Amino acid sequence: MIGTVPIDMSRPAWDDDSAVSGWRGLPTLDGDCAADVCVVGLGGSGLAAVADLLGRGLDVVGIDAGRVAAGAAGRNGGFLLGGPATFLHIALSMWGPCAVDLYRATLAEIDSLEALLGSSVVRRTGSIRLAGIPDTQADPADVRDCADLTKCLRENNIAVEEYSGELGHGIFLPDDAVMNPARRAVGMAAALAGRARLHEYTPAVGIEPGAVTTPTGVIRCDLILVAVDGRLECVLPQLDGRVRTARLQMLATDPVAPGRLPCPVYGRWGYDYAQQDASGRMYVGGGRDLFAEEEWTFSGEPTARVQNYLGSLAELFAGEPVSVNARWAASVGFTADGRPLCCYVDDGVIAFGGYNGTGNLVGPVAARAAVALGLDAIEVPKYLSS
């Protein structure tokens, strides 16, 4: 309960989609087995790794501690935004030209997802970055930053337009897209389950070279790919200090006037975000920076302070009073310089995560780099931290 409103905290609103609520699930691992590769974590990045490995003709076992995409992969804002979490002009100044390479790789990932799942799941709507949030005065520094980002995108031949409308002022990025993240994950799992041995509710309780131990069996393999974002430093203590877990919170509303948000919208430097579905229902998240010390946590429970902020934010995005009908949170991984991790942590054990809140596209890009590192000894791109 938040305030006086009873809410089911455990279930994100994305799960109301019939494709998700009707998901029949995957079996739990039953006994020891062997494979060429074991993938630990079946969110968007883990499933991308499974698909890449199957494309190479390998025998793959994949496990997840809960339901497919029960973590951040199925609890995020559903944005498919080109580039890293760090805006491109800042990333270029920090990382060099490889930041543009990552931007182009994520745009290609949108194309791949649309080809795989169809336009009913991946909607090519573009996205809006506002300087501020709706119905509030824009921060002049945010306005200047939007202008700097626009200049940088144009210099690198990435599509961008100025936006001015009822939501405020900012920029429109026509290449971006939006989705229900849980539907994306169960759709991918369903497509892969007949070719790989995938298991839900099978946590990895031990990871060592050549073996992944679960409560119901040991998986023997040559290569282990750990595709975990939030709580990665708990799964692999070797990464403590290189990645840090934070909580992101969201809510959903009853339908409001449809069409208020023509595409995913993010504002206030990207800290606040919302999308609206065809029925008019709003999905709103953000505010982490306003309560930063509280949100560096392993807890996955929503909190009153953030949720109260999100309730007010939802009304600004909606342009009218809203009724909240779902609240949830997710754990995600952050790194110090904004570059995701993709690295060996032990012989035959590679981890990838730390997506800084933008794992929907960066995660699969990191997954393919992890496969290339493990199978071909190809050095990871410079936009990933090795």
C-alpha cells in the first residue's frame, strides 16, 4: 500500500498484456546436464546471447532465477532509444568516437528486434526528449544541453528534429521505438525454447569454471555467460566495486485521454520518462536522482517517497488527474563511467551487465560482444568496459 491506495506491488502492469499473462512458462531444471554454453539470466541480453549461440550451431542451456524477464528486463519503461545512457555528446567527450559506434549498434538492434517480433511488439514511434517535464518551466541548462545534443547528432548523421508542442520543448528522435518489455522477452523465449534448453525458477547458486550449480542440478559446460544487470555484484562478487545496483521505480494509471503522448517521452535530463498505450494507459517512471541515496539498494520494493513523486509526475505527463492502478520497482546496474561491463571474471566465465538504466538495446549489443569474446577471442568494443 502506498498512502491509502491498495496496490499489488509484486506485478508490473506490463504483465497485463495477454501474451505475458498467458505465458505457459519454462520447466525448472531437473537433474545434472551438459552443454557447450550455459547462459545465466534470461532477460533481453541473455536471450540475445542464446539466439547468437544457437546461430553458431551450439548446444545451449539457459537458466533464470525466476520467470523470464521477471527482473529489470520486464519491469523497465519499454523505451528503445538509440545510444548509451550517457547522451551522445557527453559520451563522445568521455569515451571518444566509439560512442558513435555504440549508437549505431543500438539502432541496428531496433531493426533486428522489429524483424524478429513484428511491428505490433516493436513500434517505431520515435521518441521525444523534453527540456524539463510537461507544464513546467524548462531548465535553461537542459535547453542548452538539448541544443548541444542536437548539434552532435547532426554532425554524426543521426536523425534529430526540434520538438515544440503541448508537452513543451525539446527534440524528436525519429529512429527510436517503444515496446512492452515483458512481451518482448516472452516472445523471444517462446521463439528460442524449441532449440535451446531454457529453464525458469532455476537460480545459479554457484558459478565456477566449467560448472553452474543450481538447487536442482549442475550444468557442465565449456563457457558460462552471466547475463545479469541488477545485483550482478551479488551473483559475481568479483565485480563488487565495478558495478553498483540501484532501484528504478514505476507506476501505471487507468486510461486517460488517448494520444497525449504520441511516443515515449523523457525529460529532466532523462531522469523522468513515460509512455502511453493505445487505450490511454500511462506507464511512468523516474525520480531516482531526487532520492539517490535511498535508491542505491538491492531492495525491489516501491517506496512512498518516490511513488508520491511519480504520482505527481504522471499527472503532468497526462495533463489531467490520474488514478494509479499498479506500482513496481526493478534492480539495475550502474558503472562509474557509464560504459556497460563485458569481461571475463574467471576462466571460461564472462559477465555482461551494468547498463546504467538502458539495457533494452545496449544489453543485446553487449551479449553479442560476450559471445564473440568467449568463442572467437575477439576483444570487446571500446564502448564496453572489459
